[in-house]
Amino acid sequence: MKTIALFFSIVFAATVQAQNTVSNLLYEEVKNEDVAEDEEDYSNFINEIEPRDASHSTIIDYGCEEYYVQSLVWKRQTELRPNDANAWLNYFRHTRYYLRTAGFPGYYQSETLMGILDEMETNIPDTYEYHACAYFVTGDDQEDNNEHAEKAIDKLPAKKSFFDYDTWFAYLHMRGDKARYVPFAKEYVNSGIYSQELILQNMNELNGMKANSIFIGDGDVTVIPKWLIADGMGKHQDKIVLSYSYLTFPEFRQQVFNSLGIGEAPVYKGELSDYEDFQDYMKEVIGAIAERTGRELYFSKYNGEDVNGVWEDDLYDEGLVYHYSPKEYDAMKVKRHNFEDVYDLGYLLKPLDEHAWNADKMMSWRKTNEFCDLLAYYKTQDQKHYQQLYDILKKSIERVNIASEME
């Protein structure tokens, strides 16, 4: 057991970076059969590691190895305190994130998660934590899924976390339950939990879009902030913000068509396994929404190829979003206008907050990609705006580097 003895002598550093490095080493050791054979040493080994609350990758991305190690740590906590709901919640979440980041197919309904859920039902039945986790496992059974969601909402704690707000705000939106999601959005905004950087980014995106237009996003950081801006802050309520992922669900799809009063949604008659055919179908659905409402279409730059790919021949880069147009036009002119007169990018000149989210850094870093062509244009055509944009892009990278070094 020399490998275990080696780790007993490790002094855990205070910084996240050092802790992650240690966890990477531990992860390799945990997988080692020799270590697993000695239960006493293994127990001591796990007890050496400090439990860390699970975090959404939007805020902190621990990485696959860290999620794995923490799942083992929290499993031990549930063994020591079988009725500790928080320990079970963290055990479930770390395991779920590990399976997802490790690329396990169908991770959300894996035997591993189902097994943890069974144990939760035995040890902490009918608790908020149990129903919140069950909601993420019951996937294909919509009725069962909704039942767990409603029970969790009924048991929401008075002091809510990011997970509490984000999960159930999205759920209520998917259900089209405006009577509940609007006041919940206001509470979410007033809590101050959500990233102000993401709010500013998404506000700029909305500011650059035409009135009464439609936005298609596929990801929490491009959709939920826009819903919060409309429902929680009362701004840009003329625009329709749609989650592509949610549109793939028949229930949500028809709910959108009903709320807009545009009849029945196109019916998919192919096989769900036919990836390309389903992409074409989703293009038909989104096209029907735009055509029947007479609204302009915009797409997030953070969407994957599976979303934007079927539209790419008619997508024009206007700065922070893509605009769909079957007719060719001077998109660079619009991009210049947005940068010079519409977008407020001043926040990129300021240091990142010490509690900056992982998504804040990612979006700040990507500004160079979003405006590199405009910078090249200004370099030969407009020195004043060239220098202004250059300073913003330079700072958008430096602030991320500084924040990372501080960690």
C-alpha cells in the first residue's frame, strides 16, 4: 500500500488550482485496483478529502476527475449520515456531472443514478432533495417527471440556491406557466444570485435585435438570462426567446404554438434516430413560427452546429447574434452600427468580480472571435473606433487571465 501512504503525506493547498491537481492524482489512484482492495486505507484516503458542494459548470467547472472524486467523498458522507439530505443531494449531483463530463451515453437515466435515487427514497423519502433529483432521472416519463417537479417546488427552501432558482424557473417556462414563472423570475432577479455579466451580455444581444423578433438559443447562458430580462426585469417583452432544446419536446413545441395562436405545430413523422431528418424537421418548426408570426429570426452564436448548421447559408453576423435573412445584405454595416451605437461593452474594461462565473470568463474571452473581423475593418477604415475596439478586446482577454491567476 505504498501508493496510499504517499497520499497521506500530501498537504492540501488552499487554492482551487492546487486542490484540483491533487484530486486529479487521487482520481488515478481511486481507479487503481490495489488501492480499492484495502478497505481501511481506502476509507482513510477518502476521509482526507474535503467535501465540496456541487456546482453547475456555468459557475464553476470542476472537471470530470474532480466530480468523480467528490462523488466518492459524498458517498462516504451518506454512509456516515444516512439521513443527511444535503449529503445525498451532493452525492447525486457530483455523480451526475461526472457521468455527463465523462461522456456516458444516456447518463441521465443510468443505472448508477437510478441506484442512488433508490437509496435516497429509502433514506430521505418525500424530501425536497429526493424529488429534485428524481426530476432529473425520470426523463422519458413526462407525467412522473412533472409529479416530482411539482412536489419539489412545493417543498422549496426559503433560502434558495442557484440550482433551486434555475431549475424550477426553466421548468415553469417549459410548462408555459406564466402565472408562476413571472413572479419567480422577479424573485430570482432580486436575489442577486444570477451573474450580472451574463445579464449585460444578453441585454446587449437583445438590444441589437429588431423589435418583435424571435431568438433561438440552445444553452442556459443564452436563454435563461433573456427570460429573466423579460419576466423579471420587464424589458424586451416584445421579443420571443425560445430554447431549441425545449422545442425538441412535443409538449413544449405545441405549447409555444398555442401561446402564439398560430395553430398546430408540424408533426414529425420520421425516426428520432435519423439525426439529419430531425434537424430538417426542427428547421421546419422554427420556420413555421417565424412565418406564421411574421417575425424576424435571430440565432445565438453559442449554438452548436446541430442547431445553426441547417441555417448557416442564410445567417449573417451582426455582432453578438446571427440574423437569418434569405436575402443578402451588408451585415458589416449593421455590426458597425451595433458596436458604435447600440452595444454597451464598457463592462469588459472592468476587472472580473472575484466570484465571476465560468460562463462570464468564457463569454469575455470569446469577444475577440465575435469582433475580429470588425477590428480588421476598422484598422484600415476608422482609427478611432479601431483603438476603441482594440482596447475592449485586449481587456476582455486580460481580465480573464487575471481572474484565473487569482484562483
